[in-house]
Amino acid sequence: MIRSNHLTPALEKIEPDFGHSFALRKFEDGNPNQVPFWHFHPELEIVYVKHGSGKRHIGNHISYYNGGDLIFLGPNLPHYGFTDRLSGSNSEVVVQMREDFMGTGFLKLPEMQLIVQLFERSKSGLSFYGNTKDEVGSRLMSLFYMDQFEKLTEFLKILQILATSKEYNILNASGIALVVQNQDTNRIDSVYKYVRNNFTEPIQLEDISAHVNMTVPSFCRYFKKVTGKTFTEFVNEFRIVHACKLLTEEQLSIAEVCFDSGFNNFSHFNKLFKAKTGKSPNAFRKEVEKVVYDEFYVG
């Protein structure tokens, strides 16, 4: 049984504005962020929250921030909205771009190697603080008042500042990434929607193969080539992400979380959960509860 479909991550499609190589958005009280709360996308994402407090829920990572935040996420990390509909904050800037937004050859230039390393670190999720957060936040806000060329050169400066900064924490959110390459997107979207709608029940390879009009061997080869993992691995990671969400947001027993996430074997669920998150489901929940207590009652 699935209690709330908003707990499953939605694949968000992002298109830069015409004439731009990256997407830039500003969300304010009068213009709230309408993207799905729990979602993922193949683009890298920078989120600047100017003020307020909130929760970071990225993959299997849970933490909290006060006084605003500057977050850099790598591709395909499922994540939740960082401002809870801007509660306690009046401004949020979001930048989203492909790793090759300047062309694949551009990233091979020696001058870009620190930024390439930044992109690699972002796959674990990064949170910046101190002067870096303030300076980059100010620069991100200024992008809205620049022409196209100035906007691009300033954004490269922002990436260089982030690439050379030591003021960051690695969120270690890379245990689960729902990877979807930009190939045959209609078919892979169909597979993804099928999983999203059926992951709480057993999904047979025969069923999903028939759903996309392929034989089982052809589908298995296709899915491995496009996503880099087997279909079973993908479904299990999808279920683990859902379990993390339930452990954080719902007052359910571990057994209920197991079965509500689509697992029909409690021992297998515990083993797989620990393999993917590094913790047992019970330890994961206790750690989240401790983070909340330390942040709001001790700190």
C-alpha cells in the first residue's frame, strides 16, 4: 500500500530559456517555486536560499540549515524542496545546467579542470557556507540584471569561486542516483512512469518489457546501456529512496516501511537498505531524529 504518491521522486524536465545555455529562476513570496517537491533531473543544480531555515533531503541524506543555504547538487540525485514553499525565506535562486552546457570540448580545456572536479564532487551533494555562500549568493542575484554574454561570463566566475572554495561540506548523498541518459527519452520516460506507478507491487521483467514492446533480453540490454544499471537495481534503488522518505516523514514501523516500499522480504530489505545507505533502517531513523533534536533543541 502506498500512502502518498508525492513521496516518489518525479523526473523533472528542464529547458533553458531561449538564447541561454543554462536555466535561471528566481522564486519569491509572490512567485513560489512550483517544481515537484520530491524530484530528480539529469542537470546539475545550484540552489541559493537567502534567509531562513529548512531541511536538506537529498537521496538518503537528511540535514538542516539555518540562516540560508547554498547547495550544489550533481545529476540525478532525488531531492526535496529546500525551502518548504519558502517558509521563513523570501528569496530562492535556482540554476540548472547540463555538465556539457558549454560543449564537451570546453570541459577538456586545462583552465576548466577545477570546475570539472567541482562537478565530480557535486555528485555527493555540497553545501557551501561563510564568505563563499554570501559572495556567490550575491553574484547569483546579480545575474538577473545582465545581458546574455555578461550572464554567461559571470556564471563561469561563480563556478570558479565554488571550485576553489574550501568552505563547503560534502553531504554524502551519492549512494542513490536515479540515472537516466538523454537517449530515447520517450521510451525511458515510459519505463520510469511504469516503475513510479507500480513499484509497491512486484514488477516482472516480462511485464515491463511488454509495456515498451520489447523482448526481455532486448529490454535488459537496452536498460543497462541507457542507465548503467540493471532494471532490478533501478527498481530497488527507487524503493530505497521511498523507504528513506517514509522513515523520515511517516510514523510507521520498520516492517510497514519495508512493505509500503515494495519489498516483500524483511531480511532482504534490511540488507539492501544498509548496503545503499550505510545504515540499518532503524539507525537511519534514529540519526534523523538526533539531527532534528540537535538542530532545534540543543543548537
